Amino acid sequence: MSEPREINVSEITAAVREMSIKVNHFLSEDMKECLNTAKTTEKSRIGQNVLGQLWHNLQIAEEEMIPICQDTGMAVLFLSIGQDVHFTGGDLTEAVNEGVRQGYTEGYLRKSVVEDPILRENTGDNTPAVIHMQIVPGDRVKITLAPKGFGSENMSRIFMLKPAEGIEGVKRVILEAVKDAGPNACPPMVVGVGIGGDFEKAACMAKQALTRKAGSHSPLPHIAALETELLQKINALGIGPGGLGGTVTAFAVQIETFPTHIAGLPVAVNICCHVNRHLEKTI
């Protein structure tokens, strides 16, 4: 039996701090590729102008170290923790939140988290983060950070369908969610979808789907085909860049699935704006 690999939680703090600053200032390469492709495929002149403005904004952000969006989001982290890892030096959750605290404070990023959802007093450092942890084989820790702005988060939906509604019901509610979102989700958008599991599993899958490389497909052929079909249908809605009309409403539809109960068909839709911030680091 192999010896556990020790990782001091200060390494996690340092990584999350660095990632918090980087992800809010620099668009990921996959999203740059999506935007570049959209600039050549968008058929609407207004849509082309909007895409040009979005690209110009991203260039300014990169050159002048300004956040790519004024809403620097609520920090959402997915931690895949190797079962052979032994953390030392303190509490892992506190270490993650300290990394967010340092990144958002030292990076001069907007603090958007309130301590109590009713009383609404700002915590002043964008903590606590939303943290999802999973134990996996190995001795590594993979950190995925995906700050989520609430312009698009507020447009997300969950549907508890009956199994008899089947694939057509799934398509219907995903299109319904995108139509209802319209311009409010800052399109072109990435549409994350979770199908299966239960209420909370579907929602978590939809959020995690957004962290995949944009435009990547499910390894399941029937789900990959569904992703392609839904992207075509969404782009035919005419919402377009900025919601001002056009042929590029979404860059990608990305679906995750999980086994579910015989009596249910949960479908969650988590929409993200055109920046779809996500960054990954392995320790």
C-alpha cells in the first residue's frame, strides 16, 4: 500500500488565489476560439458589431488588467481529491475560502457575496465560495474554478419531468429555458445541462458541464447528437449576440447525465454568458 502524499493546505490557498485573479482577467482559450468562430459565422450585421465590441472589451481587459466582466461572480469550485492525499496545515474548506478572499481582495475584484440571503449584508471579500468535493483515485488534487455571475445564473432552471415526456420533453424544456433567458444571460451563451440523478444532482451536473472545454461533446453518441441538435435549434431562435438578433445565440450546449429513478426525469439548465469563466489546476 502506497504512502499517502502530503499536501499543505497553504498550497491550495495559493493556487485558488492565483486562479481567482487570472480567471477574471483573461478569457480561456476555448472561449476565445468560440468568439472568433462566431465572428465569422454570425450573419446579422448588428450581431457582428456586438461580437466585435465584445472582442474589443476582452482585449482591453487583457492589456490593462481589468476584469473581463464587472460581475466577477460568486466563486464556484470543484475539487477532485485523490484518495491517497493527506492534507496538512489546517482545514481544507477554510484554505479554499482564504484563497478566494486573497484573490478577490488583492486582485481588486468586485465583492458580490452577502452573508445572509435575507438581511443582505456584504461579506466584503467574496466568501464563502460554493465548494463541491469529490474523492477520486490517485494522489493529486484537481481544482476547477468557475466564477458565476448572476445575470446568467438567475436565468437557470430545473424541471422535474415525468419519464413519459421522454427526449422530446427534454428538448422542449431546454429550449424554453433559453427562450425565457433571452438577452438577460448576455448571449452568446454556453448552455450547461444536467439530465438524471435527482433534484440537486441534475443542477450540479449542469453547472459542471459549463467547465468542460467549450464545444466538446459527450462520449455518449446519443447525448452528443442531442447537444448538436439543441445548439442548432437554439441558434435558430434569433436571439443573437447581446439579444439584438442574429444567428449565434449560443456557442455550445454541453450535457452531463447520470442514472435516475424509474419515476423521474430531472433536467437542469445552467446558462452562462459569453465569457463562461473557468480555469483548472492540478496539484
